[in-house]
Amino acid sequence: MGKRTIAFFSFLMLGMFFSVLMVFRISNGTELAQTAEQQSNYKLTVAATRGTIYDCHLSALTGADYQYVAAVVPGIETTAVLNRVLSASRMDSLYETLSAGRPFTLRIPSKIEQEGIDVFTVQDRYPDSGTAVHLLGYLDGSGKGASGIEKAYDSLLSSQQGRITVTYKVDALNRVLAGEEKQVSDTTARKNSGVVLTLDKYVQTVAEQAADEYLTKGAIVVLEVPTGKIRAMVSRPSYNQNDVASVLKAKDSPLLNRAVSAYSVGSVFKLVAAATALEYGISPDYTYDCTGGINVDGGVFHCYNAESHGTENMKQAIANSCNTYFVNLMQQVPQENFLKMAGTLGFGRAFQLAPGISSGEGVLPSLKSLSVPRALANFSFGQGKLTATPLQVAAMTNAIASGGLFTSPSLYEGTVDEKLQYTDQTQQVQGERAVSENTARLLREFMKASIEEGTSHAGKPDHGGAGAKTATAQTGQYVDGTEQVESWFTGFFPYDHPQYAVTVFEEGGDGGGRTCGPVFKEIAEELYRALG
């Protein structure tokens, strides 16, 4: 006889015993009076909800999935029904619960119609494979926000808590009394109130699918042009919000949001150098003869793989990602102008996305350090002490795509009530002039040349056109004799009327074009079809 059968018949015998006992008590007037005095209410909480987190279209990012939860009154009939719909192992695990005689809750695979079993459709906060998990965060064991938006707006989301409860009349042993009506209370409609983010669930899904296909340890940021609203933010590796404990010590740091963490930048920073030169008055036709290396204060700085590009103007130098051109170019402008332009375009500053949630500042070298020729040379093509976040690089790209206006990235859209009416809504912040419209136009042309015929070609979408820039940043860290690099790809699309700025980052990889370019292309093509 199996454990399940033993459990079932044990409970059956237990039920028969209590039935006989109750008959004896009912025959005794004194016992009946005592039993009545010991009657009380037993409230069973079936589910507890909290406010919802929404995307910009009021599509739920939390609680979008549902499950069946049963409120079960132990008894011969209810045990028999559960025995038919649950596995043997689950029935074995329920033996003590059934034997205790008290009402209890139980997740079940499908609806059941049986007296003594009430089935409710209740909200699942997260699926096991969630969306935007690094931004949304997760709850601790008590149901309190532990990270991300869940933590930032925990007070508001908790205040919208609703519950499903079932109240029974029970005896002194908490056994449900036959013939007594149960009371069901459902206030879960409160969960409709919540926080609205700038995320677009569709764009987020597109970005996550591309990340899963191409990235191992990296990030994607998609900003709307020109508003700077974050429409998607992805970090890989990801994690299960329902099982955070399993990744706390994982070597690849799945809980780290790489989209707001700072890394070596590399050649995407040449856009800042070009902007500085153009704003200073240097012509885009300024030429330099690249021989593959340039001597600065006794040190030689090379182009990637020591490639010699020959005579180039500024557009060609961006397209070919020529290091020596920009080392030479930035010797022609004041160092303070260069450093100021970097700050104006968002480098060296944190962006607050929500209360307690900010992106990393990254590192900008000091003006004093740039007086050292080799430090300036490194800074000219994004190396040295410089670090930045994918969000910062995306913000710079948005400024170029927006005609030279810099707008800080935003994530918070507002709050809504139970009827999904806004109770608070942010006003769009106007961008500040970072570079002239003409400089922005030239930078877009340079980025178009890069994607049409230069290092960014692997990211060229089939329709709509785009502008982009790649980077393969040296880190100075070696594994088995090979230096580790950071791969970058940042761009905008469609070319003539930019709608999105996208930055793709990967720790390691084979360079910005080969590793990150296909990610940009997939996102651009999918979103272009949607713009349709």
C-alpha cells in the first residue's frame, strides 16, 4: 500500500472517529452547550496583493500572471477529490495538514468543483522568467520591497494591498462546523493602483530577446528620442525573482544591473572628442595621416591591430575608428573644453531614476591629469581612467540624435489609482543645448558613415537607416595571457527621423562591431517594423 493510500485511509479513519465522537456529544445536552460556547471564527488568508508596476501603456509588469489557489476544508470528500488531481508526492506532503483538521490553502493545477473546496484565481507577482527584473527588483520573505522599483516605491505599493480571505465558524480545535456559512472577502481590486514607468513592455521584450540570443554578461539600453525616456533596460545574466537566494553567490553576479554600472569606454568616446573639436571651430575636413601609430611624449599609441588608415578627415576617422587621428586632433583644442564637453554630454554624473535608484557616475579624469600628454592621448579615444555606464553612453547618443539637446534619462512616469487614472504624472523635461544643431548633424553623418562602410557595419539594419559607433575598450586585465576587453555599440534609428537611441554593451566579446552590432541590428529591424 503506497504512502498516498495510507494517508487517505488514515484520514478516513480519523474522520470516522470524530463523527462518532460528535454523535456522542450531541446526545449529551451539557456537551452540546459547552461546544457552542467554544465556537469561534477562523480567518484563512488565501492571497495578499500589492500595488502594480506598469509600463508606459499601463500594461502590467507585475502580477500579469495568475494561478489557482484553493481554500480547503479537510474531510473525506475533499481528500478524495485532491487525491484525484494531485500527484502522489504532493498528497504525501499534505498528510499532516489534512490530519490537523484546520482549513488551509493549496495551489492547484486547475479549478475544482467540490463542497469544502473554494477555488480562487489569484495574482502571481512574478513569473519565473520575468521582464526587466533588474529594474523592478524583488520582494523579501515578508513581502516587502527589497530592491529596485519594489523597494523605491514600497510604501506606495504596500498601501495598495488587498486580500482574499475566507472566514469559517470552527470549534475549539479549529475544525469547521457543519452547516455554518463561510464569509468570503475580496479586496484585491486595490492592486490596480500603482506606479507607472517609462518602460515599453514590447520594446523591453524585443531587447531581452536580442540579449538572450547574443549576450552573456552585458546590457542594453533603449531611449526614446528626443525625450530620453527609458523604453527598455536589460542586464545579463538575469535571475529568477522568486528564487533570489540561488544567485547570491553566483560568480557572474546576476543581481548586478550592468546597464547602470561603469566600465571602460573606448572608442564610442570619440564622438565626444569630435564634438569638442567641431564646437571649438575645427573643420570636419581637418586631415591627419595615420600610419598606425603616433608618438606622444616617448610613448606610442596605436590604432586597433596597428592598422594604418592613411590620410583621413573627421568623418573617415569616426568610420574607421582611428585612434591616432583623435590623439592628434585633441592636441589642437584646450583640455578644459574637452573635459567640459564630456560632462555636458552626461559623463561623470549619476542619473536618479527613482528614490534610492541612481546610475553609476563613472570616472572622468581631472583637468590636472590631462596636462600629462599621455593621459590626454588616452582620453582622446576613451581609454585611461575614463569609465561610463551604458545609460550614460545612450544619453550621449540621444543628444546627438536629438539635434544637440541633452536630456537626462528618466524612468518614472507617475502613479495611478484603482481605475488607472493618473494621480501624479511627471512633466516632460526640456533638453539643454549641449552642442549646436550643425555639430549634431555632422556627428550623425559621421555615425552614418560608420554603419554604412566602417566598423559599425555589422549593425546596419535592412530598412530605415541608422547611425552608430563601436568600441573595443582595453581593460588592462589579463586572463591566460589575453587582455580582456569591453565591447560597445551605440547608435540611433531611423536615420532621417530618429525614434530610438540604443546602446549595447558586453563584458568581453570580440569587439563592438562583431559582438554587439547584431544586437543593435535585430532591435532596430524589429522596432522599425513596429513603427511601420
